[in-house]
Amino acid sequence: MFKKRFFGLFLCLMLVISALAACSNAEEADSDNGEAVEISLWLTPQWKGVFDASEEGADYDSFFKYAAEKFSEQYNEHDVKVNVQVVAGDQRDELLNVNLNGGTPPDIFFESVFAMGDYAHRGALVPINDIVDEEAKQDIPQNYWDTVTFGEDIYFYPFSHMPGTLVYNVDMFKAAGLEEYLGEPTEIKTWTLEEFEEILNTLKSDLPEDQYPNAYPMALYALNNQGDTWNLAYLRMFGNEFFDENGNIILDDENGVKAVEWLQKINDAGLTNPGAESVSSNDANAMFQNQQLAISFTNSVLYNNALADMESGKAPKFDARLANIPSASGDPLTFTYVTGAALFNTGDETRMKVAKDFVKFFSTDPELVKASKNGVPVRSSVAEEFKDEKPLFAAYDANSEYLFNFTGNVPGYNQLRQVLYPELQALYIGDKTPEQVVKAYQEKGNEVIETAKQDSVLFNQ
């Protein structure tokens, strides 16, 4: 009886010791990982899959779910859960404003910088200078950092970009005898302004009408604000700086007038599609694909889509290559849409710290940054690694030294976009002279910027 009682007490004692040990281990585990923290990441549709759209089950949230899992496994400060949500681009601002007004913004938003810059001016975002190291600054060219810097601070961590260029129909060039102006298939060709004008005039005079009926040398459009970035590039063709150091438009000078005179000249000379005032960028894109334009606008996504449409038979097949926007100086003009992560000021220091750590993790991790090949990498190292698979990456990377910041990171940029196209319409229908256009655009544009400055925390610090 005594032995049985002793054995029973022994078992109880062992169970208690085991339980205490389990509790101790659990407490130790909790201590290692810290308290549980949930953060949210929103994005508009960017690319499908982690590294490639061909992956099984590939979706727009795949990369960030994978990155979150990898982050949580190696993060020791907290037990982290990242809630990823894909939102439609046309619902982005409405959803953000509702959540900002309710005090519940997402912790992170992954999006194009030009679409999100006003949130930095509103004070809704927090700077991320402290998570950007020298290695990243060396690997990502300075012009990309300029795009994501508002005032003195970095507000977006550049991940990938979507460069804008011209695109031209090689077959139409050959038909007009312009072989000497062709670039290689993996080259972004640079023409001088004189060469560009020679190309346009030759296309008009020598392009066979029986082969290309109702075709025109170059796209020109001003129906609305879509594709306005190329129009902003044309306004810089003669060296105008566009914005001064205080974020004001300074187009109304000799170089600005020359640029608008040039647009008027090519329009009046029939070197572009007719009726530019009522033509949209979508119209121009369709005309190029139907070989009604020899030169048009494009970006890396539009270009790849056009090539895919040709391959699938959705559009006529021809040799399409890229070129830079020319300038009077001889240096090309190019711009891009940088995409990266921004952090909202949620007021929760712990969540903001975890969110910063997560952004730094997926923006620098040697494996994860390779996903930027789904767009165009901002990192020279990634562009170099995949240059054989994506030959244009090297050309885009080399082009980075010629980038201009088309938004100037000024407050009210989205409202500013509504000002230019009505002035261009007035130019093309003959209601205004180039001098009147630059003067009116500068006055109206600066009114928009000045009003926005009053609400900008960056201009009122």
C-alpha cells in the first residue's frame, strides 16, 4: 500500500514538474518572440506570384504573403502577423481617406510614389531615413532616391520602377529609308533633336501610303490628364527646369516658350496625328499598335503588353523598339514611376517599428529583391543579375542618369495634373499662342501649388 501511494505521489510530482517546465519553456518562447503584433499592408495590383506569374496559384498578394512568412520566421522581437490586402487603384484614395479619418490607416502601403506623394505632404506618412543604409544607397542610383525624398526625408523605399520612353515602328522606319536612325532591339536609342526632326519630316514625306495608309509620324494628345508625363517631358526639351527650389513652376521663360512653340510647329506641320486636342493617350496607343503612328509613347508595362498582343495575334505584328525623348542639349530626357513601400503614422510605436523592420526586410533581402524583375529593378545589382534574361534591364539602368523628377514632389500634384491639358488644347486649336500657354499654365499651376502648400506639413514645419 505504501509503495502504491509513493508511486502515485511520485507520478503527481513528475506531472507538476513537467507542467512547470512547459510553462517555463512557453514563457521563455514568449520572451524570445515578444508580444504578438499584427500589422497591415495594402497594395494596388502590381504583379502576380512571388517571383513569376507562372507560379501555381500566383496572385497579387503572393509576394507579400511569402515575404511576411519569411520575415516572421527570422524576427525575434515580436510574434508578427502581416495582413495583406489588395485594393483596386480607383478605390485607393477613397479607402485611405476613410481609414485616415477614422484613425485606422494601414501600417504599410506599396504603391507608385507619384500616386502617394500628397500623403507625405499631409503628414500621414513617417520618414524612413533610419532604415536606409549605405549599401542600399550605393546599389540604387541617386535619381531614384530623389524621387522618394520629400523635403529632407525619404518617405518611400524604392523597390521597382516603370520607366517611360518613346517607342517606334522599325518596319515603318525602314519603309521610309531611315535605317541609319535605328537602335538595337535591346537599346534605348538616343537621337539629337535635329535627328528627331529629320526622322519626323522623312516619315511624312517618304512613308509609302499604299503600305501604311492614314499613318502619321508621331503621337500627340491632349484630351485629358492621362499620359501627361510625356507632355511634361516635351516642355523640358529646351532646358527649362520646370520647378524652382521652392516647388514653384518656372515654365514661363525663353526655354519654356521654345518647347511649346516646338509642339505647335510639329502639330501645324502635320508631323503628328490630327486633332491632338481631342485624342487621348489610349487613342494614341491604339493607333501605334494598328501602325497608324510610327512613333508613340510607352512605358515598360505598355511595351511588354504590346509585344504580348503581337505574339498572341491580338495586334498586327511588327518590330517595335525604344527611344529616349530628345532634347536641344543632346542629353536624352527620361522619367519613371518608382514603386515602393510607405509607412503610415498609426500612432502605435510598436506597430510602426515592426512595420519599418518589415519594409527594410523585403526591400533589402537578397532573395526578395529579385522579385523586382517582375517590373524593372531599381537595384543595379538585380538589373545586372537578370540582364541576360531581360536585356533591357541594363539599358534602363544606364538610362537612370538622365531621369528627371516629373512631379517635383510638390504638394497638390494630382490637382496640378488638371491644369496642363486645357492649355495644350487651346494651343492646338489656335486659341492661344505659346507665350500665352506657358504664362497661363504657370499662373494656374502655381495657384494650385500655393493652396496645397498651406496644408502641407513639409512646407509648414
